[in-house]
Amino acid sequence: MKKLPLFCLLVFISLTIELIAEVEIKYWKPQDFTEDDRVDSIMIDKEKAFLLATNKKNLGKQVVNLYILDIKDALSPKVLGKFTWSGTSNYFNHPCKMEYFQEHLYIVPAGSYQTEIFVFDVADVSHVKMVTKLPLFMKQAPIHYVEFPLSVTIESNRLFVQLTRGFSIWDLATPSQPKILHELDNMTFLAAKGNKVLSVQGGSSNIHALDLTKNMQLPPSFDLMNKKNNGWTLDYLRQSDKHVLFTTKVRGEKAPQLQLLDLDFKVLSTSGFPTLALKVVSWEWASDLRAGCLTDKHMLIQTGNSLDIYSLSTDNKEKPKHLANIKKDPYLSDFSLQGDFAFFCSSNLGLGIAKGW
């Protein structure tokens, strides 16, 4: 029998250990939860978490509970405050998009006829207040289908809300009273940095740098598909301080491309014409990629019913390293990353908290 060199044995052993390593997961529910309550949405801001929950027996009444959690000890959340409301026609039992800014929480649920944004004053967590709710796309005709929020992002005192039909931009100079600045139909929000907004116009593969100080003019642009656009779709996933994660899929191809865009982009002048200089890396991914989020070190990706953690790679040639499978859960609804912890909503098990990759 031929003996393997010692270094081969060591490599085999290290790979085996990596493959069988398991993530530590703890499930948590508020003490007042009943067997009919379920967690639907989660948003993390440093040492606080905002959790939305509904009751599956009262979907007609749509009773919604907003919990504010202290997650300094991430594996043992503590309820700081709770706010309950009912009678809304929006769909809070689907994942909502949330953002936190200057003691205010902004929530966008799915909606029909008129999608709305809910604004909460959470400065005093023991006395949370719903300040206002505002219709989105006020200048557009009412819709006659359920419209889902795709992203909510805050940058430079502005709120960017992406819906199915396009995105809107809100001024947060007074956080309790957002003021509409722009409504952009048939446009996909990609990122915001200072006064520049990166977006893609429907049917186009050009990323445009919209200038908020110059009446949102379209040029300059960057052709993401290198003039090989035969029909494609783009889905925004999440923005961190340094990068934007999104997917693209060309018509006729089964596998999407997972794309990572560096937010350190520049507008250059070439032969008197402005051009957009972007750094984008991409990798072919599984066909059932559904959602994702990222930090400066890691990506959390949902593929089918599986939630997996990867190292963040900024190299086209090096695919992100798969670090661990967090969970396979058909009831997975929403998730987020914070430091060395992953938080995810399982409608039948509660709030899942994972660490150990």
C-alpha cells in the first residue's frame, strides 16, 4: 500500500475539520409570545435590534408588534420597549425593510393600492411613538397589486426607498417629518454616496451617477454588461459602508452573477466628457439565490432555504470562501449581520442568533 506524504494527511485533516464544523445557534422569543405569534423582520443598529412580529391567527386585523432589543449580549437579547398597533391594510407579515436614523425608525411594509412608509420616534424606548405614515409615489396613480419593498437605505441625511416600480428619495433634515425630493419610476437604486446616486434605468445595463445637486441628470454612466445586453435583470441586495451587493441575470442563462461594487467610485473627465469609474467584481452563483447582506468582512447569502456565511472577496479570480452553513429553514423570512453574529427570523422558531464561523 502506497503511503501518503505527511503534508497530504495534514491537508486532509484540516479540510475535514472545516467541513464538519458547526455554527452555534440559539433561538429567542419575547416572553409574551404565544404559539400563534411569529417574527417576520429584523433590523440591527450596533447594540440595538428592531424586531417586527405578527400573529398568524389575526391576519385580518393585522396586529403588529415592534420590539426594541438590547443586543450587547447578542445571545441573550433583552426587550427594552414594545409598541403595538392594528388595523393597518399593509402586509407586515411579509419581510419589511427598516432603517434607523437619529432616534427614528423607518419601516416600509408590502402594500396594495398605496404603499406607505411608517415613521417611529424611538428616542424613549419605553414610550415608542408612531409619528406619521406617508404614502410612497404620491404623484403616481394607485396600484392594483401587492407591491413589495426591495430596499431602504440612508445616506447623507437622505432616505432611499426602492419599490417594485421604482425608487423615491426623501430629505431627513427633520427626521420625524421626511420630505419627498424625487420619485423615479422604472429605476433601480444601487447605492448612494454623498450627493451621487448610482442607479440603473429599466431595460438598460448602464449604471448612472445621478447628481442630487444638478436636477438628477443621467450622465455619466458605466456599462455593466460591456454592451452585451440582450435582456437582463438586476436585484439590489444590501449596501455596507464600503460596498454594494447585488445580482444580475442575463436572459437565457440559468445562473445569476453575484456582484460586489466598491463605493469608492469616481467621476472622471475623458476628452471633455464625464465618465464613471467603478470597480465591480462578480462571481457565478447558484440559480436559486434569493437574498443577501454584508459587512466589511463577511457576506450572508440565502440560496433556496439555506443561509450561508462567506468571507468577503474583492477579487474576480477568487470566489468568496464558504465559511459555514447557518441554517436550512423553509420558514426563513429575514436576516442581518452584525459583527461576529448572524440574526435571522424563523417564523416557527423565533429569532435565531448564530456565531462560530
